[in-house]
Amino acid sequence: MQRPICSVFIATSVDGCIARPDGRIDFLDGVQLEGEDYGFAAFYASVDALVMGRGTWDVVNAFPEWPYEGKRVVVLTDRPAEPRRGETIASGGVVSLLERLHAEGVRRVYVDGGVVIRQFLAAGVVDDLVLSVIPVILGDGVRLFGAGVPELSLTLVESRSWPTGLVQLRYQRTWRT
């Protein structure tokens, strides 16, 4: 199968939550540094398209400004949805979506949203992950990993820390033959 490279870039609490139980991501506010994006701008510039889940799309649509202007966005969902800002709404399997995106010229995909990241992991198509660990324990919330995620061997490519306490881990998938 020919497909784009699939990359995850996401923040998580120390206990593995990417959002509060109600979907809020306000816990990220404590690590904001003037002018520091923790490498996100360079990563974002390297991707051709973004595939996100419906829950993430709902959260982002509440932002005052659409953060993905000029980038192709695909919302992967089985629930009815109407595009608001040029997004594509897609349903079905991850592999068929990736084959279609590749045929349309997409070479690298940013995968975002807990459910969609788990679907991509289950399909065995995540190539690299950047996990930014926020120095907070939420106790409860939307977990990044959970049941249904297969074992995946990773190679640590880089680790960095900032005075805010944020620790960033960059992994590549270890492909076994």
C-alpha cells in the first residue's frame, strides 16, 4: 500500500490525558512561553494535510479563529457533520483514506485527536510521534492511549525539556521485519 507518512504531535498530561473529561484543554495554558511553540510551527509546515477526529474538530471549532487556515483538513467521523471552513468530512477505514490521500498527492499527514490516533495506531500506520508531556496530573480525562492500541516498538529520536516543566519526546516507529 502506498500511503503518506503519518505523524502525531500532541500534548498529554503526566497521567496520559489529552483533554479533561468535558474536552477542555485549558491545562495547556500553564506551559505557554512568549514566542515558544515547542517545535509545532516547523512540524506543521512539514505536513500536507491534517486528519482529526470529530471530538477534536468540535473543540477546535469553538476557538475564536480557525488555526488551520490554508491547510487541508479531513475530519474522520461516523457522525453527521457539515464542513464549516473547507474541511472534508470522511468516514470509513484509515487505510482507504490514506490510499486516497496519497493518490491526491498528500505525502505527510498530521494525525490529531485521541480516537483517530488510536485508529491509526491500530491500523499500524503511525510512523512517528511527538509527545509533549505537560507537568500536571489531571486524574481523569480523555486518554491518549488505551484499550485496543496494539503494542508498538518505538525508537527515541530526541528528548527536550523547558523551564516550564514541559518535556518533549520524539519517537519513530521501530519497523520489524
